[in-house]
Amino acid sequence: MEARRNAIGPSRAENFPEWYQQAIRAADLAELSSVRGCMIIKPNGYAIWERMQSILDTEIKKTGHRNAYFPLLLSKNYLEREAAHVEGFAKECALVTHSRLTKGPDGTLVPTMPLEEPLVVRPTSEMVIGEAFARWIHSYRDLPLLINQWANVVRWEMRPRLFLRTVEFLWQEGHTAHESAEEAEEEALRMLELYHTFAEESMCLPVLRGKKTAAERFPGARETYAIEAMMQDGKALQVATSHFLGQNFARACAIKFAGRDGQEAFAWTSSWGCSTRLIGGLIMAHGDDDGIVLPPALAPVQVAVLPLMHGDGDGEVLAYAEKLREALLAADPALRVRVDGRPLRGGEKFWQWVKGGTPLVVELGRREFEAGTVSYLRRDGKEKKVLPSHTFVSCALDLLRDFGKTLYERQLTLRQARTVSAKSKEELREFFADGGGFAEAYFCGDQSLEEQLGAELSISTRCIPLGRENDLGPCVADPSRRGPLTIFARAY
Amino acid sequence: MEARRNAIGPSRAENFPEWYQQAIRAADLAELSSVRGCMIIKPNGYAIWERMQSILDTEIKKTGHRNAYFPLLLSKNYLEREAAHVEGFAKECALVTHSRLTKGPDGTLVPTMPLEEPLVVRPTSEMVIGEAFARWIHSYRDLPLLINQWANVVRWEMRPRLFLRTVEFLWQEGHTAHESAEEAEEEALRMLELYHTFAEESMCLPVLRGKKTAAERFPGARETYAIEAMMQDGKALQVATSHFLGQNFARACAIKFAGRDGQEAFAWTSSWGCSTRLIGGLIMAHGDDDGIVLPPALAPVQVAVLPLMHGDGDGEVLAYAEKLREALLAADPALRVRVDGRPLRGGEKFWQWVKGGTPLVVELGRREFEAGTVSYLRRDGKEKKVLPSHTFVSCALDLLRDFGKTLYERQLTLRQARTVSAKSKEELREFFADGGGFAEAYFCGDQSLEEQLGAELSISTRCIPLGRENDLGPCVADPSRRGPLTIFARAY
């Protein structure tokens, strides 16, 4: 086996943020555009998003939700109706104020035809969907109303970062209305569970399910639930959120219904979403110093078959590669196999697929053709292996399954190794001075104490893990108070 | 069989535009939102769009294109670079000028934080994608570059109309770059053919393929090709367009490459798209006085099975309905069958599915259960029929196929009946005074003559049909000139 060096410089250990940028570039996933903070998702990156969409969309529909589409442009009055909501989004929203460009005296184009009232490019759609729900819902028979939307949203981020924080991003946002508080909260938890399953099974990402503190709650929500994962640098990434909105948005939008008792009542609503941010999480959770690593469920290509092209006898090797592809598809028609017959140098082609994160990269040369074998790299290891072709075909599915399991277990081991219990602010300070990770500490939930911890230690609460809400103890920030076990971390 | 009245008032003959609005309402497809000109696509409407997307996306990928995503917000400089392009879009574009809402002295929110430079909400993406192509393309080895995007776009329409003309709409836009003019033009024609197949096979819509005159060309294109269909009121609808852009956009965006001869050259580009407008076309082509009618390939539900619920013995009838669904799926797992067991009155439930355009609507009551039959309506007819259940199962696919064929042939007959040959302006005038349709006439292509015809007769050229470009004759507007056979019509 040839000597190896890392494909990505710097390594994760040397400079994690810079490694992240370079891994994205090496896999050709995305780039910033010349418009401030806006991202171009290139075909390799978008193919991952399409895989995510396909799985999530199927699951969202299975749970009874239907897709719809609501306007990109919102009346600013929408936002104004819910006090916390406007507070949360007014600071970072794109405003449309004119509807025409006209040549000015100096020859450049200037905005003309001012709108009667400025419009907001949606940062989220609670209010516009709420307004529609108010028209659509009349009686308890119209409930529950379960809607999902795939859309782009805009938030004026000042420090954009590919996939993690961009001015525009793609997401799905679910919006539902229910008869009772219990049903709306159940819905929020059901969707949290859906995200949990997606993260663990499709992303191979162990995640914590929990409730947010007041400081981290969605503007206007009564309760925000979230899924939190640990990245390889020990920082937390919020993978998805699910909000129990109480009657706040129903009141703001006048979503009323005639109940079973004939009385008019406000509906109870929920909303929940996840975004292209997931791709950032995927990279930071599984990537290594050779580039990104894709879990089998999300890899646009699961098995890349690379015939080595030398000129003489290429036809036979190419036919051998095609035969392998067919045998793999015969074993499982749902396998995503690609034969890359481009006449590139073997090494160049091989490294492109390795950096692209493909789970199984198969190389076929004259030697393999003559011996009836395949030489392959499983992307979670460094060593190429050789197997008889028919053996490889019969165990490809197992290899992929095992590969996914390895990714998951690596991540779980990492999280366990970097999770500590902290009894005091001093212990928190030491832990986060020394690299950090997830710190479990009792916390009273006071917003100003949380802000103080944020200012001093650059940490925030990630969640109060579900099922442990009753595990109470003296608050890490003010021992005179008590509070539930809470996860602290630095977060993306 | 019960006496029938039309479900939609007014009828098509009484008031086609109003019938259109009412058919959309009756099928619960979409509504205008309170934000001027913006549409809410409701779940029933969005499900049709998802069917369209799924078919088109598969075909677009089969022809070697990959999906990607480009920013919603464009620098206004992008538009400025191509003179015809800015001319075409500057009059109707939404401009983002501020990034914050702040409470003003009177308590209302006002836009603050003006941007250094206003941004345009994309009306189309030639320029932002062209700018990316310029970065991505270096050599002839990078060509052809074949990209597609599913996205929302905004054009400031003054007279919005559901699906047909809305301020925001959803579409797919393909953008490609090639080594030679021939390859780019071939690509434009290949995609026109893809749309043609989609229209004829999936939409059951006979369409004309043709070239646009200068007046109707896409701003900045060298040649625009389009698919044109006739609606039931005789007006034309442009279903999709495909543009050969020459080197205009490559020059504006500096898309250059090192050719096989080592010389640097500008690329040749194409772009092509179709939008949620297709849904409007579907309605106006196939709908009848009972509501919309959906072709089998695009119907979210192809067979609606409605057990009549009366209380006594409902369980048996419901089980009979479930058994029918299972038998249909056993015959073809790809069939889209829905059992609607809601406890509505039979007539109400039946009419909902009829107005929703479902190809086959099956009613099952005690009588059918006891006789082992099904009673069904094929949505292209008015009469319910009865068949033994097993016969219905074995011929369901044939019924759907035949149903699609009937829709297509009806449309073709309509178009043939309303297409005339016109030798003079007088003949054009008479034809369009008397209802109109498609008029075939020789036309020299002069833009001012076309504008004059538009002003006098409210007609425009739809296309010069492909394959008939050499069929020349004396121009209908100025017999001293000659020109190719051209289709004139009133158009949406």
C-alpha cells in the first residue's frame, strides 16, 4: 500500500474552522457568491440536500402532513403582531421597498416605484401561514391542520459561514394547528422524534433531545425542543428544532375555531424545521483529514467504481466495471453505484471520490480484471482491501451498514469522552478553557444568569435533556437556586 | 342515474375567466394572499406541482443535468451587464434596500440599515449563474456544463392571476454552457423536446413546437423556442421556453475557456424553464363545468374509493373499500389509490373528488358490497358505470390509459377546429372578432408590424412552427415582404 498523506490541509487538529472550509472545497459542495453572505450550493452539495429532502419528506408525509407553498414576501404588519417574534427577527431581515430599476442621471440603475408599504423577505413563515390558517379553520372538524413547506428563507447574518450561517438558506418548516394544548405539544414532540430518528439513522449522528431554556427559545414560542449533536471540535450543533407555540400565534393571527362544545376558541399551534445547516453538521461530525465522509443513507453515490484507464485493454477493464455495477444493482436495485470512466490518472480520480466522502471506493485495473477481484477503500478506514468480485457484491450491503454503524459509534464515543458533569462555575471554566465539550450542570434557567455565563465563558445552554427534567439540583451559576440538569456547550 | 347540474358556476361558455377562478376554488388548489399578487399554493395544488416536479426532474437528470442552488438576491450590476436583459426585467423587479426594521417615532416599524447597494430579488438567474460559470469553467474539458435549479422567482406583475401571472412563482430553470454554437442550440432543442414529451404524455396536451419572433424573444437570447398550447377559450398558453443564448451572456459574464486549439473563447450558453403556470394550463385545457380534470400522470390520486357511510354495516363497506385498494395495488403498486372513509354524506364526498379532477371516482355502498361490484365515474364522462369488482381491478390501468388518450384527443380536436389559415389582415380581424384560436399566416417578423397587429387586434405571434421555417409567403401585415408561416393568437 502506498504511503499516505492527508488530502486536506490544515488538518482538523491544526485548525478546525479552516479544515471545514477546505473540506467543503475539496468535495466541491458549495461556495460563497459575490452577493454578501449568500451561498451557491454546487451539484455535489445539492445532491446531499436532495437525499435529505427525500427521506425527510417521506417521513413528514407518513405522519399525515401535506406540503404547500406560501409567499416569500410578507407584510411587515405580520411580524408586528407578535411582540417577541418581531423582537427576534426585525434586527436581521431583508426589506423590499421598490419595484423598479430606472436609469439615474449618472447612467446607473436606481430603485424607483416605492411600495406603499415595505415587504419583508420571509425569515420564517409563522405569521403568513397563521394568517392563512385563520381563513381555513372554522370548526374543530378542520383540526388538526398539518402543513409543511420546503422553501428558502433570508436572515441578515453578519458573519456568514457555508451551510452553518448564510443570509439565505433552504429548509423545511412545518406548521400545525390543533384543538388542545396537549395535542399541539404532542405534535411538537412527535416531530422532534422524527428529527431524532433522521439524525441517528440517516445522518449516523447521535443526538440529545431536549427542551430549550428561556434564553434559547424561539421568539414567541412557549416551549422549544431541539436536537443537539456534538461536532468533532467539541462544539454543539443544533440539528433541528420543534416549537410548541401555545396560543401566542393563534392570538396574533386570530386562528379561531368553534369547538365541540360550540364555544369559539383559539387554536394551539406548533412549528418545526431543519435546514441546509444539516450538511454543515454532517461535515463536522464525520469528516476526517482526507475530507468529508458521507453516511450511506445520504451519499448520492454509495459505491464509486473506478476503472483505471491506461489505453491498452481499457475496454476490458471498463466492461469489468460495468459488470460489477450490474451485479451490485442485481443484489439491490436501490444501491447508488456510479462507474467513473473518465480518462484521469488513477490517483487523481481515486482522491476525488475519497475527498467527496463516498462510502465505498472501488478501483479496478488489469490486475483485478485478470484475478476477478476488486480493490476497495471503505471510507472510514485508510487501508485498501482486496476481495473476489462476487464476495464484494454479496457483502456490499453489509459493508455499508457496518460503515454507518462505525460512523455512529465513533461519534457516540467522542461525545461520551467529551461530556463532563460540572458542579460549579469554576469547573465549567476549567472544562471550557481546556477544549470543552458538553457540560452537564444543574441550572435554574434564569435568563440574565445565562447571559452572564455566555459573556464570561462563551457558552450557552443547549438543552434540558428529555426524561431528566425532574433531576434537580443546586444551580451552577447561583447555588441558592435549584434547577434541572442542563447541557452547556459552545455552539455553532 | 340522478339528474346532473354543473358543479361550477358560471360555466366555461358563460364566463371562462370566472369559471377558471371558481374551478380553482372548488378543487381547493390555491388562493391569493393578502400580500399583493402573491399566491398561496394549497396542498391540493402543491401535490400537482410535486407530480410535475418528479417527472420533469427525472427526465432532466436523465439528460445529464445536475441540480444546484444559486442565491435569491442579485447584485443589480449583474442585470446591468446585458443590455437587452436589463431592459426586459428592470421594469418589474423587487428591490431589497434595507436590512433592519426599527420602531419609528410613531411606534410603527420602519426600514433602517440601508444596504450599500440595493439587491434584486431574482426574476431569473442567467446572470448569477453566468458569474458562477465564469469561475467554474477553464477549459473545454469543463464543457458542457449542465445545471438545473428548482427555485422561486419574483416579477412585479401588475395584474396577477392564480398560477398564470403571480408576483412570485415556482419554476425550474436550466442553464448550460457549451463549446460550440451547434452544441448549445442542440441543447436548447433537446430540452424543448423534453418539454414537448412532458406536455403531450404527462399533461395530455397537444402542443406546437416553434421558434419565437424577435418581439417575443427572451431578453438577451439569440433564439427562443417555445411550446404553445391552445386553451378551451381558444387562447394560447406558452407552456415552456428554451433559449439559445449565443455568446451574449457568456460575454456579459466573461464565461471563457481554453479551447482544443489552445485559443481562449467565449462559451455558448442555453437556458430553459417551465413554471407553476403549467397548472393553470392544465386547468384551462381539460377542466369542464364540473371542475378541473387531471391527467393520470399528474393526478395525486388516480382512483378515489369512497365507501358510503350510513352507520349500519359501515364496517363491512369500509373493509370492502380497503380490499379494493389492496387489489388495485396488487395489480400495479405504482397506482395512486385513496380510500376516503370520512363520514360525509355520499353526495358531498363524491362531488369533492369530481371537482378535484380525480380520473376515477369509485362509490361503494351496501348494494355494491353485496353484489361484489363497483360503481364508478370516469372523470371524462358524466355517467356512472357498474362493473364486477375483479373486472374493474383488471381494467383500471386500461381505463386510466384510455382516459389520458381521450383528454389528449379532445384537445387536439379543439385545436384543429379552431385553427385557420389567414391570408390578410382582414381575415385575421374577422377570425379574432369571431372568437379566434390559432391563425396560421405568413409573417415577415418585423417587430413594429407585430406591435401594430397587437394594438389593433390584441394578438401576438406565438411561434414559427419547427419544420416549417422554409414555408415562406407574402407577409400578412405587409404583402410586399415575405416571411415564414407563423402562428397568431391571443395569449395568456
